[in-house]
Amino acid sequence: MKSLFQIARPLLHRLDPEKAHTLTIEALKKFGPKKIAQDDPRLAISLCGLKFSNPIGLAAGFDKNAEVPDAMLGFGFGFVEVGTVTPLAQKGNAKPRLFRLPMDQAVINRFGFNNDGHEAMLKRLAMREQNPGIVGVNVGANKESTDRVSDYVKGIRAFSKIASYFTVNISSPNTPGLRTMQNREVLDDLLAWTIHERDEASRDSQKRPLFLKIAPDLSLQELDDIVDVARKRGIDGLIVSNTTIKRPRTLHDKRMRLESGGLSGKPLYPLSTKMLSEAYIRADKAFPLIGVGGIDSARTAIGKIEAGASLIQFYTSLVYHGPKLIDDIKKGLIERLEKDNLSSPMDLVGRAVPDWQNWPIDTFT
């Protein structure tokens, strides 16, 4: 399947991006790997009560409805995050809503949490419940909901017995008003209720870690508030970051930069990694960080870890590099460990945080 992607990519890129993605999911359902790949034990990481065979994860958004988590684990991911899922099924925003920027190896999307809803995803995950592998569930709120905190609580409740971990996603730019939930008072209320629901659901079973996913477009004062609330409420991890509504001046496609929605891929790397390093300083090891945004090589993956990430995730780079990228990153990690005589990727965490302190964020507009 990995080599097949190299053949199929030019054909897929001639299609509408969303149609190409749908065809990819269908192909993976039929022909995707059936067994989890075996990893070098030096890549294994134990974190938040979970044992990851490697620190490389599939970010939410690729498998919105939990249709192919096992196929993606079979490609070599150490964990897979499905969703974002909302209590009720919803169509999302009007099409077209997905745009490739090939010269920038980037994507702009304004999906708006299109998904099949809790019930459909729960049935799919129940069918693979006995399968090995870490599969987290990214939960969100319906666009028309009048009580968004309740929607997140419903998500925790629905998947409490079946998710390896939860991600509370309040950072998508494509649901109007969602990012306001990153405000201190709202966030405090949200985390209080979701953590309470998680704890109640785990009274007679294993407690699932709860992560919070934030935007890269925050001011440092806003980040201060988020990390402060997250530490007080006792979250298990912070995912940095979602897509950006900003546009770097370096984008080649001047027409596409005018499309609304979240930008992901290579151009997001500096902004998201700067925010990651700032979050690492503020968290002060109270909880681990998961680094997302612009990873497209072993070098950038290691860069995320050195900027403070204990785990990493990517999605957009699969569009341009395919699943071979997973093996490339693993190989690069092993080579780095051997070069520096280290025993684990955890030994790299935070090494380059000072280097990011002076990175100028005004290159984004």
C-alpha cells in the first residue's frame, strides 16, 4: 500500500480534494493493512497510563468517522485519533471546503465538523474493541447546539468505555464561536464538567486520559490563561496545535490564501512549534504536550520533540508524502538516538525550547 500511494498520488491530485479523500478512505477499508506494524523497542513511550509503540500519531481529521483506524495503525502509527465527532450527525459547511496548495505542501479546509455522529462512530469502534492499538476520540460540539459544554460531556460519556483517550477540541476555526471556548471562564467550566464526566465513567474501569487541543493563533496572554486553567483542572495533556486562520507572507498561491478556513501543512510549522515551545515553558512538566502542525520529515518531527512534544501527530503531509513518511520519521529518530547515545525519544523532549523564544510570529498575517 505504501508504494501504491506513490503511483496513485498523481491521479488523486487530479481529483477534487474531498473526493480524493473519500476514495482513499474506501480503498483503505478494502485493502488497508490488517496487522499492526512492529516497532523498534527504543521508540516505545509510556505516557498517561498508555504504552505507545512509537511517538508518531495520526491527527484528527483524516478518519473523521472511525472507518479505518486499524489500517492506519497497520501503516506504523503509534496511535490514531479519530473524529472530530459531535453528538448528532451533521453535514458541515457547504462545498467546496477543501483546497490544496501544492507549491506550499499545504491545505486549507473549512469542513465544519462534518461527521456521522456519536451513534455511528460508537458502533464502528465497538466492532474493533478487541483489536490492539491506541485509538483516541476527538470530541466536539454541534454547530447549532445551544449548550456546547453539554455536547462535550455527551462525547466523554458516549465513548468512556471504548476510547483509549479523549481530545476536547475547542480550536477548530470552522465552527462559528467555537474558539471562544478557549477563554478562561468558559474553559474552566468546560474542563470541570468533562473531567468530572470522565472520572465518573471510570469508577469501575480504567481512567482514560483527557487532552485539550488548542489553536496556534493565541496571544501569549491567552496561552497563559489556558495553561493556568489546564493545570488547575488537571488535564492529562495539551495538543498544540490545530490549524491557523493566519496566512504566512511566504505562501506561493496568492489566490488560495484568500480562501477562508484553517491552514495546515508545511507553512504552519514555525507558528505551531513556537506556540508549542511557549506552552512547554508554561506547563512546566505538569502534563505532556503533543506537537502537531507542519511535520513533513524526520527533521521536523525531531524538531517538534525538541521544542517540547512528548508525542507528535500529522495528517496534511500524508497528502503529499504518503504513509512512507511514517517509516522515514522512525528511521530518523533511531539514527538520532544512536548518534547522541540516547535510549528514548523522551530524552530529546524540550532540548531546543530556548531556540524558539526569539522566533518572530509577525511573519504570519
